[in-house]
Amino acid sequence: MAAVAGARAVSVGSGLRGLRRTLPLVVILGATGTGKSTLALQLGQQLGGEIVSADSMQVYEGLDIITNKVSTQDQRICQHHMISFVDPLVTDYTVVDFRNKATALIEDIFARDKIPIVVGGTNYYVESLLWKVLVNTKPQGMDTMKVMDRKVELEKEDGHALHKRLSQVDPEMAAKLHPHDKRKVARSLQVFEETGISHSEFLHRQHAEEGGGPLGGPLKFPNPCILWLHADQTVLDERLDKRVDDMVAAGLLEELRHFHRHYNQKKVAENSQDYQHGIFQSIGFKEFHEFLTTEGKCTPETSNQLLKKGIEALKQVTKRYARKQNRWVKNRFLSRPGPSVPPVYGLEVSDVSKWEESVLEPALEIVQSFIQGHKPATAPIKMPCSETENKRSYHMCDLCDRIIIGDREWAAHMKSKSHLYQLKKRSRLDSDALTTLGSQSISREHDKELKEKGSSEQNDQELKSSI
């Protein structure tokens, strides 16, 4: 540790002004519960950096426990940005708004010869700071509210109708999006309506820029240092369950009750609640909807059952979200790396008792290497990648009446229980149909024989009568 500190003293401080152009943008990735905020705070303290939160829920005021914000004390120890500055009732804050504000902050941090440390919690927020991947349709001087109102209007329409409309103006983008993904479909329609240019054409132009690639536009900052905290899944699941219990012990229920009374109760009474936008979509709030809306109106036993149900739901959805975050890292950075995808340096965080030697010291050494302009001794993570896999391919399963996007998802669907059940059901129906057809054929033959026999007997009778 002393050697790291010595190297840091040479590189950081008075010597930073000469290294200004090579200062890295440090980005800490990882599933929830892996210790991203802890590492960011430690790096910020020891490297004189400032922390930029890239969490779509932490931008809002309130729900500090459920969104896992760093404490006020930690924020005093190291400067934090992009936390608790948007009113909870604002539902139209977008990733473009975040990108614009956070990018300006990062540029200011660099200008002051400090290292910006992005702590990634929301995937597309992180992407907006790493790559030129967003289309800004807001013309100069236009009210952001009007721009967002149009997107909200579109999202209220039927998903399949929206998708059909998109397929007419931007068939390429429509082929990549599922009709149920109304947000993305509505966004692509909004891009075309407000610019006259298809969303896919915008993306093609970004990819064609110098430094761009098949996965996105060029990097926004020239020297990104990506650290990925990862843990054994079983260990992480246990840690996340404990974290939910710790949240409850820290006053989660009081926080939920207070927020519900001030911001949610009236919306529920008016039947205007929307758990799809703004802070109300935060993991951990909507899971307690039944508990919050019935508390005081039902028996204590029922209320306690609903509370337990909410806590269990929070644990399950948190673990699912952690898996989603890790899949994004693997898919976006590791499985199909392109020319504009920076290397990722993995740090194993399963055993927190070895945090300093397994996480902090390696992280400091990696960042120091970036500051000094040479490759770290630690090798970046590499995964075998499939050159032929298409993540946005379009498949239609007529048997299940489902649209599947992506080669991997299609392969998984073909092996899924639901598809195999439908396949077995179809086979059984076909077999029954063949049996029915066979029976009908036999019945027709039998009727024919009876008819022929009856006709023959009638002829014999007529013949006898004539004699």
C-alpha cells in the first residue's frame, strides 16, 4: 500500500497540471450491492477526485434509503455530484437531461485538474457519458416539457399500433424493437416526428463518425478507465437479502410512509398514479403499494402480511436487477467489443474481508497506470465472443404468438418450457385431428357400404316384384 501511495504522490497534486490531457475518466461498474460507492469514495479521497453518480433514481430528492444514496457525511468527505437535485414530482427528467448536466460537470472537473469518478448504477446513464449514443431532438429554445409531453402521449397508445407506425417510417428500427417496449418505440417515433430523420439514420451517422463502431458512436472522453466489481452470484444474493433487512432496520418503512403521504397518496386517490416514470418507478417503492394504500384500513394481521410480501418482493426484484446489470456489462463491454469499447478491469468482491488487497490496491494501481500513460500490469477481462450473434434480430414464433428480439433470446425461447408445451400441445392436436379424420373416413366408408347394401337389397326386391 505504501508503494501505491508513493506513486500517487508523484502523479497526483502539483504534477497533475502537466498531465491534464491524459487524466482518466474513471468509471466504476457493477451490480447493486458490490460496493461501487465504497470504492468510489476511497478512490476519491486518495486521488483527489470527485464523484459523479450515474443513477437514474438518485437524481431525485427523497427516498434516500431505498435508492441507496451515500450518506451526507460521505458526501462531505468527497465531493459528490448528480444526487438529490430533481423534485420528486418531476416525471419528465430524461437521460438527455442527465447527459448534458453530467458532461458539463465532468469537463469542469477535468479543467480543475481533478479526476472524475463515475459510479454507474443505471446502464444507459453510464453509456450516455462514455459514448455519443443519444439523439437530442430538442431544438434550441424549445420547452423541454413540450418535447416530453409528445413522448408521454405516444406511450399512452397501443404498443402494436405504435410499432406498426414505426415500421412504416423506420422499418430498420422497428425490426430491432419489440412492440411491448413502448418507451423505445415511442422514442424512435418521436425522433422521426421532430426531426424528419429516422432514428436508425441518426445512429448510422454516429457509428460512421471517426472512432465509432457497430455498437455506438465515438467515445466522449479519450482516456476512460473502466473498473467492474463482480461477485459470486450466491454470495451477492445473500448480501442483497441482508441489505434489504438493513434498510428496514435503518428506517425504510418510515421513509416509505412519509413519501407516500407527501407525494403518492393523492395520486392514488385520483387513480392517476404512474409507476413507470420518475422516482415512482424506483425499485422498492411500488413493491409496497398494497401495504401503503391499505395501512390503517385493514387488520394488523393483514397489514403485516402485506409488509412481509413487500419486503420479499423487494428482495426478489433487487436480485433480478443485479443480474440485469451484470448481463449489460458482459453484453456491452465483453461479449462483442468493438473499436470504441474500452477494456474492462475486473475486481473480485466476494470476500469483503480481503477488500484492501483484492479491490482497493489493484484499483489504485490500475488508475495510476492510466494517469501515468501506460498499460496496467493487470490484464483486462476478455470473454469469448460470437461474431455471428445478432442481438437485434427479429423472430416471430407463430406457435406462441410472440415476437422475440435477438439470436440468443430466440435460441432460449426455442428451448423454453412454454414453447415446448405449445409444441407438445400442437402435436397432440395434430394427432387428434388425424385420428378424427381417420374416424370420419372410416365412417364415410361404412355409410357408403350401407348405402350400397341398401341399394342392392332394394334392387333385389324390385327384381323379385317384377318376376
